[in-house]
Amino acid sequence: MTEEEKMLAGKLYDPSDAQLTTRLHLAHRLSQQYNQTFDDETSKRENLLDQLIPHHDTGLYLQGPIFFDYGLYTHLGKNFYANTNFTVLDCGLVTIGDNCWFGPNVTLVTPMHPLRYQERNLQAHADGTLFDIEYDKPITIGDNCWLASNVTVTGGVTIGAGCVIGAGSVVTRDIPANSLAVGNPCRVVREITAADAIALKTEIQ
């Protein structure tokens, strides 16, 4: 298996691999270039996102600044919106459904590191260059989810469709569909039902 194949399969791999490093550097460069654009530079932003996140659907808007480790391993559905400081360490697959909205400072992190420092510390290649070993777990977020500000989602988590994750939550375990969940660690408070509908009256003058 290549190091990329190991990475995506959740196996221990060497992130200093030349192919991975080339894509990593490109994604970091594209992220930085995006962060230097203005909101109304629509065509320029779209071009950068097509290179950075090729697996995205229509209606994508990222407020910026953003940071992606690879971008290539993130899949975004229709009408995805992320507010400022969206961070995605997509060493493992990150899959997000349609109509998801993220507040400021949302972080998705797939990398995992060995618990024992004997395995976690830097090691040396035959040529003397240093590397570490790690592995990754995917993140899946269903359709119609809202993640409020400062939410962190760790590797291996699936958030079901229709969920709301409260501000400041750290999601370390699966959240079933249609749940209101909050806290560190994030826990389900209750199911979101039709009783939560808000009666809206809109007046346009």
C-alpha cells in the first residue's frame, strides 16, 4: 500500500511521504491565497476552492480565513456555509452533507496519534531525516446540520442528519440524527421535533 492508501484506510502511515507532502504544501498555499481575497472577488475565490476542495457541490461559501491540510479528502454537499476560521485537518475522509452551516471557529480533526510516546516521538529514516507515525479516522456529518461557534469534531465521529451542536462543544462520539447536543464532551440533550418550530412573521415594506 502507498502511504496515501494507508492514511485513508486508517492504518499507521508516514506523513512525510513525498506525494502527501506535495499535496499538503499545495493545500496550505491555496488556503493562504484564499485568505488574501476579498468577499466580492467571487470568481477568484471559486477558482481557488475548485483547486483546494475539488469534491464540492454547488452553493459553497467559506467566509475565511480557512485552513485545510489536504482539501482533496474533504467532500462538501450543496449549500455549505462556514463562518470565519474554518479549520479542516482532512488526513482522513471528511464528508459533509447538504445544507450544513457552521459558525465561527469550527474545527474538524481526523488525525490520531499513538498514546505511547515510544511510538509517538520522531523516528529516523535510513537517510537520517525525521518523521512521525500517525493514523486517521473519518468524520461524517449528515444533511441539514448546524454546528455553532467553536465546535470541535474529532476523528471517528458521525453526526446524523438534522443535528444542532451547541457552541463550544467537543464532539468525541457519534450523535444520532435530529439531536440537540452540547458540552465537552458533547452529549445529546434531547431530540429536535416539530414542537421546536418557530412561528415567523415577515413584513416587507
